[in-house]
Amino acid sequence: MSDYQAMEPYFVQTQSVGRFALASAIGVVAFCAGYALASGSMSMPTAHYAPSVTAPTLVQSHVVTPTALRATHSQDMADAPQELSRRQQLMGSAWSLAAGFWANRATAAGACPGSPVQCAYEGQYSDPFHPDGYRTVVVNGDGTATISGIDRADGPVWTLTGNFEGSSLLIDFRPKGGPANLLSNYKDGGIRFPDGNTWTKQ
């Protein structure tokens, strides 16, 4: 029997022991790793990936749709102050009184007592500087005229006097803090003043 044959059982036994030891070592390492992961003392390496790109979130914009606009308008009209309604009522009453005055004058007197040039001034006017008011000019027939009106819907009624000089009417605005004899001329359906203001006949 050769020496190798004599030692062969020993070699086989040694290989078996080595494989058993390697398997045992792997088992121990696996157990330790599992225990470490479970206890939190060891963490798995985090893989580094490219950041994900998400679509931008659309912020809701304040888009006014026709429906929303109509709803807003309706609410605004419902919430409008009652003062506006009162103002409109006062304006309606003022214009109604003025219209009634001219209707009664036409029925009672029949015609303006002044000259044709003077009577051109007679009537009811609007002032662009006082859109909520009115002006009324009455020709008296003695070379004078009476001017009355209001500057705002709920304002007091004021009265001025005027004197005709040819085709011009000199109006005394002192009761309103103005000049004594402000020159005015009737032209193209309105009374024109030196400052460029024009009362438009209604």
C-alpha cells in the first residue's frame, strides 16, 4: 500500500471538516448580519438614483368665467348701497318737477314774454360740472331772467338773476360765490360761458 492510499481517509475527513467549518462560518456571518439589521445598528447602503422628475403642479388661477362674472355682477348689484337708489329717486323727482313747471307755463302763459332772442335762453339745462343737478332759465319779459337749479340730487335749490344786454345774458353768480355779471351767450342749443363751460338745453 502506498503512502497516498494510507493517507486518503485522512484527506477525505479533512475536506469534510473544512466544508463544515466554511458553512458554519457563513451561517454565523448571516446570523450576525440579520441581527444587526433587525436591531437597527446596521443599515443597508442606499442606492443613488437620479432624482425623479415630476410634472409641475398647476396652481389654480383666478380665471373669471362668464358665469362667475355674471354672478359677481348680480351680487354687486344686490349689495349696492341704498343711497344710490335714493339719489336716483331724487333726480327723477327734480326732473319731473322741472318738466311739470314747463308744461304748466306753456298752458297758462302760452308763450315766452320776452323777445325771440331772449326766449331762446328759456328752458331747462344740464351742466357737465354738475351732472346730478339741473339749471332752469325763465325769461321774465322785463329784460331780466331768473335762473334756478340744484348742484346735486339732494342739494338745496338756489336762485340767480340775470339781465339781458343785446343777445347776451349777464348772470349774477354772487349767491353761489361767483362773479356779479358773468357773461353768457346762447348758441347751438346751449348757454356758453367764458371758461368754456356750456349748459346744454334738454
